[in-house]
Amino acid sequence: MIQTRTSLQEETQDLLRELGVPDSSFRGEGLSCRTPITGELLAQITPSTPASVRSSIATAHEAFLEWRTVPAPRRGELVRLLGEELRLHLEPLGRLVTIEAGKILSEGRGEVQEMIDICTFAAGLSRQIGGLTLPSERGNHRMMETWHPLGVVGVISAFNFPVAVWAWNAALALIAGDTVVWKPSEKTTLTALAVQALFERASARLDDVPANLSTLLVGGAEVATLLVDSPLVPVVSATGSTAMGRVVAPRLASRFARAILELGGNNGAIVCASADLNLALRGVVFAAMGTAGQRCTTLRRLFVHESVYDTFVAKLKRVYASAAVGDPRLPETLVGPLIDQPAFDAMQRALERSRQAGAIVTGGDRVIIADAPSGFYVRPALVELDRQTAEAKSETFAPILYVLRYTHWDQAVAMHNDVSQGLSSAVFTSSLREAESFLSVQGSDCGIANVNIGTSGAEIGGAFGGEKDTGGGREAGSDVWKQYMRRATNTINYGNDLPLAQGVRFDID
Ligand code: UN1
């Protein structure tokens, strides 16, 4: 039962007001914002025009020219204040994420927590973005690196992480001295409006920072293309499908702009004979059906050792049959709705192709929720295969877990790596040999490789991203900040002579 005192539209508009979004922003026309919970219309927004996109980018560039001269620790103070606003507004923003993206409440909150964490990380980093000092081969010379900001960073984000992905990029870009222009998914524009309002609130708390350090564009691919093609945008971070990346990457390459790409994943996990099966079960289930299978890190392929296959798959089937599917606002729900009908249709087509290929499919059917007949709710699906099919090798953004049996470790690793994507991966084992082997050069070929943890739910402190068709980009922690800056190598001669490197002689007298 969906418990609503007011309609979702009223609740959403109240939340937007609470988060500081003016009514005029969500009472426009042209773009309809709906909730996947009921399919209900939440608000209407006016999309950006080509002229307004160009002027936003130009304004962001102007702001950059000023912002780059502000000391990095002061820039960090702005990001710290953004983190403070997010802490204060965690509940309403998390709830808005739930309403607009359909995530369960704890995941909606968790996403805002990711934003807070990256702000904390970036604020500390603002005092550490230093370069190396290196030995010069010449006497009385010093060689060092200086890191400078790059300019306007374009951020293109997807519906499934409607707020955190902006934060991973924006927090680092801002402390680096860059400015940000953000094009969120048109499916989740309301959460973006709320984030923009919180950002502006944080900026208003400092009287020495320029305006327009981060601005928002509203619209679809046509708006994103203007950002991708703008000569005033030296870096674009794009999160979405591999198909989107194939359009964006060459356009950026043609003008030598930097691309930070976080594209499709088709993440696998291996459950070994020695695995703690109860722990593995929890890890697999959260990774495979959490966020209704709509994370780029969702677990999609599972390789189970033949000696534990029957036991483990029986446990999985029990959980899959009983996991609570429904309104993501209810505390007991584990699986909320798919984002829309195209997502549901794509899932059904994928399951049908698997059936035709001889797979055993359990689940996957539509679940009708009494008060939300227009929502696309599904029972997560298990698809048992005897070989890795073309279907299993392609990413369907839905809760489908392909399950395969393996006999030898090498066979499991080979199947695991035999896909075009390379984002996240996991092994469940108690064997040091298998764990280390999975993390070694002969093991997982992904950007993320975990032991006794599922494929999703990475912490912000590490570099996040993957290889192959996942695009090669990295976001969030570690030394990812370098992508938002340019490195200058400086050599300083503090002597009276001019020795040349490599012993070259070029005497003019
Ligand atoms: C995504 O789905 O685009 O590791 C990002 C995770 C999250 C981020 C997912 N921290 O699952």
C-alpha cells in the first residue's frame, strides 16, 4: 500500500521549496518531470535554449578567470560549506532522489552521503594538490611540477545517480580552480535543481567568491552536444551508456578536449568453493538487485563453483522470490521501480532472448502495485545459463543476474573477463590464493576488483571507473583530481651558467 497524505506532486514541490528552489523553476513548460513510483507528473520545466547554453558556458568561463586566482584552500572552504548544506538537507534531498529516481530511501540518503563524503575529501585535498620536486641533471637547477586549473568542466550525468556524480566531479573541479557546467539526465532534473539551489546557498555564505561557479543546463542530448562541442570546455566528464560514450568521445578527441568517461558495466562475481556462502549471498543480492539493477556497478554475471552451485543458487532463488518489490518509500522495500517503460521493455526483450537461447529464467515478471499501476515494478530475474551468451555479454540496465557454473578457476576468470566492459568485479572466497590471483594481473581486468564484497557501493576515497568499453575514466578519490588540472613542469636555473640538458654544447663565443 502506498501511503500518501498528499499527492507526490505536492510533496515534491514542497521538498523543492524546502531545498530552496523557487517555484518559477519548476513551473515552466517543455520538459515533463515524472516519478517512476506512480508515473505521476511532478513538475514542468523549461529546457535551456542553444543561446542560453552558450551564454552559461561563456559565463562559467568568465567565472573561471576569477576563480583560478582564489587560493585553493579558500576554494576548499566553499566545498566544505557545500558539504555542510548537504548535511543539513540530507533528508529532503535523499527523499527527492527517491521520488525522482525511484531508489529506496536508504539508497536515496546514501547518495547524498556520497556527496557529503566527496566534499569532505575535496576540502582536505584543497591543501594537498601539490606537485613533485625532481632532481635536475644540471647543477644549480631545480625542477618541479605546478598544477594549474584547466577551465570549465562539463558534467553529463545519468538518471541513476542523479546527484552524487555531479558532486564527485564538481567538488574536485572546484577545489582545482575550475568552474562547472552540468547537464543532468532529463529524467532527473528536479534533483539537479535542488542541488543547484544548495550550491548557490553555500556560495552565498562567502562574500569573496565569484558567481556562476557551477551552473545547470536543462534538456536532452541536443543540450549535451553543445557542451561537448564548446571550445570553452576543456574537460567533459560523461556518465552513461557506452553508446553515449561512442558519440561523445570522438567529438571531444577531435578538439583534443579531455574526456572522463564512465560508461557501461557488465560486472561479474565469482563464488568459489571455499566462499562463506551467507556472506556471498548478501553481497550478491545487494549488488544484483539493489537500485533495481540500475547501477553501472550492478552485478550482472555470476560464476559459481560447481561444488556449491546447487546450494548457492537455491539460496539465491529463495531471496529472489521473496525480496520486497514496491514503493521505494516504504522501509521494507528492497527493490523499487524501473525508471520507465523503455527500461521495462528492454528487460523483457533481454529475458525473451535468453529463453530462446535455452536459459532457465526465474522471476523477471511485472509486479503490479495496487496504488501505482503505472509504475514499472519487476521481480528481479535469475537467468541460468550453460554458456555465456551474447545476451549475457551485453548490459541491460535492469535487475537480471546471469548465473553460470564453473569447474576450474582459470575458466571462471576467462569467462569473467570475456566481455567488452570492465568496470567492477568481485570474488567470494576464503582462499588467499584465489583472492590474490583475482587481484593480480592475470585476474580481473576491471577498474574495480573486490574480495568478499559485491561489485557495487564503492567508497568515494578510491578512484572510481573502469576499462575497455567502460571508457577508462576515473572519478572521485585517490589522485583523480589531476584530471581536472594541467601540469606544468618548471625548471629553474639559480646559477650563473647556462648548462644545457643532455650535455649539449651550443657556445656562442
Ligand atoms: C553509477 O552507477 O553510475 O559504486 C555509480 C557504486 C556507487 C556509484 C555508482 N558508489 O555503486
